[in-house]
Amino acid sequence: MTGRDPGGRRRGRVEAALFGISVAAEMAGMHAQTLRTYDRLGLVTPARTSGGGRRYSDHDVELLREVQRLSQDEGVNLAGIKRIIELTGEVAALEARVEELMAETTRLRARTATAGRELVPFEPGNAVVVWRPRTGR
């Protein structure tokens, strides 16, 4: 499963373009110090070089712009923005999981249909459990 990290980026995805902090700051219309602060607070966490330098992806720059919009236009504080980013990542991960489960359901339906069987929807309120005590102990 390809999930997302707290910054909303897909884990395992390789970003094509990476920008240094000054370029990313200019692209986002912010000061480099603001990007450092957002990184320290965990709002936007860029990749790092082996020497520790920050490398921002296109997605990171988009996220920086969204942080700025939420802060300035919507009046959301940084703690609220961090939570929004986390929840957005969780929603994306759950959506990916739903897609996986739908694909698995389709695969199982096809497999059972070729075996002459049928999947029956399970409704928890109508379940019957058959229990027999173990014998011969």
C-alpha cells in the first residue's frame, strides 16, 4: 500500500524536481526563515541531502502555498493547519485502502464466479454463529 506521510506526500514516490530553500521560498512567496519554521513545526517537511540541506519538491511548494492560504485567508492557526494536513494525509491513505479493497473484492468475485460459487454480502445484524463444544480433551 502506498500511504502518505504527515505532510501529505505519498510514501515511496520519487519527486522529479527538488529545490533548495531559497528557490522554494521564492516559488511559494515566502521568506526562507518561514520555511525553516514550518519544517521545525512539522508543517512541511522537505527531503534532506546527506549534508542536511533542505530539498523541496513541487508538492512541498504547493503545500507551503496552502499553509499560507489557510493562515492568511482563512485565519487558521498553525496548530490547526498541522491537524488539517495530518487529516488530509489520513483521508488519502484511507481512500487508497478503499481502492485496494475494492480491487480485492473484484478479484475475489471473479475467482468465485469461475469456481461456480457466489459471494454473499455479510450483514452483521443477521449473522448466525454455530458453536459446538470441543470434545475429546
